Amino acid sequence: MPAQAGWRWCSACSSLFHETNKNPACPATGAAHNGAGSADYHLWHTEPAPAGVNHQNGWMYCNQCGILHYAGHPGVCKHTKAAHKQESYNYAIPHNTPAFTPTSQPGWKWCTGCSSLVYPTAGGNKCSNGAAHNTASSGEYALEKR
């Protein structure tokens, strides 16, 4: 299964975004997402996911705000104030599984407000709906970092 590099954690809003997106879409600052200090995360895309890893398909990149969002739940794009654009690979994110390699980072969560993947244990925690990210009903996700 192919993996795509260039995914970063935004220290201002805690969302996972792709480094190529420079739109002013960070809900915490109103500017572009800030990936300073972030690892380079590699995400699996297309199907099938590697054997032996519990994963969740249906994650997509919004080319307007730059974040990874879950397509199975409506979320609001900070850049357009409308639904996220779903024009990308289908990403498979490891879900409710222990870290699967020494370079995996657990602790990622799904926000029901913006439908994005967030790392709320560090830095900012601002959702595109203006409140803090709501991860109370989320499972645990782990991302491969380099």
C-alpha cells in the first residue's frame, strides 16, 4: 500500500494538514497552518491497508483548508465555511490498535465538530466551529512519523 509524506501537525489548532496547502485556514490563527516542530507523517492511501493492522478507511484531504477529514461525517471547512471538499485519495488510518512500529505516534483523535484528525495532547486545540475540538466519542489513532 502506498504512503504519502508531507503531513504535518499544526501547533496552533492541533489538526493534521498537508504541507502543500498554504490557504489561510487555521481556525486558531486565521493564517496558514503552522507545521513548525512537527514530524513528517506518512499516511497510507488507496486499498487495501496492510494485513494485521486495524484501520479505518474513508479519510480524505480537503484541498480548501488542507486538513485530513473523515468523509463519513459532515464537517465544516474553515476556509470556505461549507462542507469539506472530498477530492483525494482514500486514506486508511490505523485505529484502536497499539503503535505498530517504533516510529508510530498514538494519541490522535477524531473531532466531531470539524471531522478532522487532531492531536489534542499538545499545542492548540481550536476547531473550525470556534470551540475546542470535541474528541469525546473518538477512538484512538496512530500515525507513522519520520
